[in-house]
Amino acid sequence: MNIIKRKDWQISENEVTPKELFEKRRNFLKLGAASIVSSGAIMELLAKDELPKVTLDFIKDKNKDNLKLNTFEQITSHNNFYEFTTNQSGVKDIAHTLNTDNWTVTIDGLVENPMKINLDDLVKMFTMEERIYRFRCVEGWSMVVPWNGFTLSSLVKKVKPLSSAKYIRFETLVDPEVFPDQKRGKFGVIDYPYIEGLRMDEAMNDLSFLATGLYGDLMPKQNGAPIRLVVPWKYGFKSIKSIVKISFVEKEPLNTWQKENPREYGFYANVNPNVDHPRWSQKKERVLGSFFKQDTLMFNGYEKEVASLYTGMDLRKYI
């Protein structure tokens, strides 16, 4: 029997509005009900409906933070996935070409137990959890997502890295028949494959997460199916999607956006309202679905859990 101690950052499951309920509310509002009924009354009416069953088995997140989750519609309709398109609202319309059946992940490099394994078999090795996290894009928008998956640290422990392994390098699928921008070759928006990396102590932090679903269901293709990284204290581009390879290496990996534009992007990409992007401020953010902006929090609100990782570092230099 697995006994999970609740962490300070975990959020109350009572704040999670089921996917079906959100969809019904959206349709209800489209019919003009908002003009005659208060939003509280709408939610009260819809809450009486039978809630959908989730398809995944996981330990629910029960934290005290009372974050308001974004709707399933918002989470799955506003996506950066350049392999498909730079049109954030258009990804969901073409992501159906991604075939996630029999997905395999290669884990290699400086480890005692390298493996090439079917994702279904990999997932069975670990305790599945729900993690409700803030998600902050470097572009200045944000959302709150209920992810499902397992801790990255549990995978690290399973493969047993050698002492010489200081970093982990992640790689996204390359398949020009699936991804339109990859088919463009040298005329693509970025060089492929998409690469990201973490320092080993960052990977071992309890917040670092490998997500295989959200809202209790399998990961939508536009959100990085079938497996993606989630590092909630970093800007969203660090949370690499559709992972096919995880390598344990000695030297710091050159991540995709650092390679594309080193003046604007670095290896760490920690959320920091005190360090602006060269082309815009990072002091505030707009939550999807909200009109007004809110203050951005240091490390995206996870300062207590991760600030010690960067003791003595100049966070204006190590961006």
C-alpha cells in the first residue's frame, strides 16, 4: 500500500472542476444564459449533473492553495507546439496526425540500467499521481493544469545514473510525416529535434514531473501526448512534449531555444519577474480566460521548494 505524504504545494481537489462540467458550462454560456443567470447559479445548476468517470488511476492532489484551474477547453485550445504550427489555437485541429500507439522511450547515456521501453510498460513501474500546477509561458500568459503522471525522480532512481551524469537531456519525436514544420526542413521555424535539459538536482526535485495525462484522462495530442515533461517553476518551453529519448549526460545540453536565440533564452529559464525578456516585461501575466493581468510570482510561486537549488547564482546572468 502506497502512503503519499501531501506536500505544501499541492492544491485541493475540490478546486478541480470536472472536464464534462466545464464543457457543459461553455455550451450553456453560448446559448446566452449568462445574460439572465449569475455565474454562481449556473455552476450550481450544472454541478447537479452526473460527473464523468476518469480513465486513469492515480493518487489525487489534495493541497491547500486554492488555485482556480483553467478549463479543459482552455488548456487544450491554446498550445505552443511548433512542430505542428505556430498558430496556438490551430494546434488542436491538426494534432490528430500524431500516432501515439506503441510509443517507445529510449533511456540511455550514463546510467546503469539503460532501456528502450514501451510507454505503457514504463508507466506501470511508477506510482501515478495528480499534480495541480501553475504553468507560466515565457510569452506572458499562464494557466493552472491538473496533470497526471509520475515524478521524474522516480525514473532517475530506476535507471541509476552514474556519478558522472550531471544533466538530463530530453528529445522530442522527429517525424516529418506527422509534423508539418519538420517537413519544411531547413525552412522550418526551428531546428529539430526539439531538445531540452535539466541539471540533475533539478530533475530530482519532487516538483519535476513526467505527465501522461490531464484532467484524469490520457494526454491530448496538442498538449504533448503521450508523455511530456512538466517543470512548474520554469517557463513553459522547458516542459518538452512528445518525448522519445531521455539521455543522462556529463555536460550541459544545448536546448533548442538557447540554440535559436542565445541573447533571449538561456539554459535555466526560471520564472523570474525581476528579469524581463529583451522584448517584453515578465512582471505580470494574463491567465487564460481572464481580462486583467496578475503579478508573476518568483519561481512561479514555488520559491519555497526550489530557491535553494540556485543559492549563490546570479539569476540575472543565468537566465
